[in-house]
Amino acid sequence: MITYKNCPVCGSDGISEFLKTKDYFFTKEDYTLFKCGNCNTVFTNPRPGDKDLWKYYKTEKYLSHNAGSLTPVSIIYRFVREINIKKKYKIVTKYIKKGAILDVGCGTGELLKKFSDEGWSATGVEPDKDAGKFAKETYNLDIYDLNQLTNFDNNLFDVVSMWHVLEHVPRPNDRMQIVKRLLKPEGIAVIAVPNIKSKDFLHYGKYWAGLDVPRHLYHFDAGSISYLLDKSGFEIIDEIPMKFDALFVSWLSEKYINSTLPFVKGVLKGLFFNLKAKKDGEYSSKIFISRLKK
């Protein structure tokens, strides 16, 4: 296990315990979250070492890596994913009409396939070998392992996207410096993360499925992600809610508290949380569109 005495984002020693929780999804192990008093980043501390992190993804329940499952949950997940793919494509093409996209953590490649079908140069990076192999063989995509990130040429991509990925990355400062190097001068970075100030987190607390420890090493809100991006040489130009996430996360959270009718309660509560979030924008997850500072 790796224990932090200082904030891994800003280096401040002003960190304090924020919340005790556990891996309700898989191992049932206990974890603690700390919060930085300087940059407000919340992080899992201590956390598994880099070489051990992969163990926490090796379950058929991990849907983004499990393309062939036919459980009711996975079928609903794929239905929603198809809707989200169209939405994500529309979001990206609002800023860049066509070009080269790198999707980091591309999973089984369905989003990249959409971009490829629309005439984009589509490249993916995926640490899970089985998911990457599926994307490469099924959709004939250019998929690489994580080591390739440091081997790509500078200024190669118009878009670098990380959809629910940055919270998994052991060293987000280093990752954003790589993104900065890979982007063309007028390119954009698209980053989606769970929101630890969301209405559903405030409701579920330690049972909130968006915590997903220890797979999620970081737990961002708009302020802490803004700090990280600014520190890395980016400026945020747009902030977009991911409204489906409240329904899915609430469903899982209801399961974690052993609720009766978790699907029904989760969907209804997720809709309610979305309505409440209209007032202040604190949705379950958010997409941040950023570009390099001039």
C-alpha cells in the first residue's frame, strides 16, 4: 500500500481525513479518503501500489471491460452507452468538426468506432488487455497499451479524451502533462469525472457508488479539477453534466445499502437528484472541456 503524507496533486501537507468507506463493489476491503486543505482534492489514502491496482478490475462485474456479458445490468448498461456515445460525439464535434482523436481508457472501443465511422482518425489506449484486444479485433481500431502514451509524437491529436479515467490514474499531474504534449495547439482535452459534491454523494455518503474505491484514486469536484487543469497549463471552456450517471450510480448505491427494489429506487432518486442539481450544477458526473492556455 502507498500512504501519502502530502497531497499528491499540489504537494501540501495540509491533508486530513475526509471519509471512511469500503469497496462495496468487489472486495469489501476498507478504505479511507483524505482531503487537501489547499487544492480541495479528495484522494484514497492509503491506496494499493501501482503493480497491484489491476487486481481490482478483474471481475466480470466491471462493465466497461466486459463486452460479452448478457446480464440484465450489462444489457441496460450497453443501451445507455449507445445513447451516451451519440451525445459524446455531439459534444466533441461542437469544438472540433473532424480530425484526430485519442481516447485514453477506451475500453472495448465503441466510442472510437463512432468517430472512425464518421471519418476521424481514431486511436485508443487501453490498459486492460482483453478489452483492448476486443476493440482492435472487432472494430479494426488502432489500440495500444498504456506505455504507448509516452511514445506518441508531440502535437499529434486534435482531441484527447478521458471518460471516467482520470480518477483511476495514480499520478494525474503527470498524465495531464502527457495530454498537454500530445495535443495540437488548438486542440481540446475532454475529461469526465464523478463529482464528489453531487447531490447523490451528499445523500449516500460512504455508500455512494461514485467513490468506487480503490479503483478510484481521486474524487474530484469542479474546484479541484479546475486546480489540476490550471496547474497543468489548461483552461476550462465548458462544463457539461452527465445526467444518466445519477440513475446508474444511485441504483448501485441502493444495492450497497441493501435496499429493497434497488433499481426502482435508484432510478427515481437519480431523477430527483438531477432535478435538484439544476439549481447549482452539482450533477453526479461532469464533463470538462479544456484547451491549452494561450
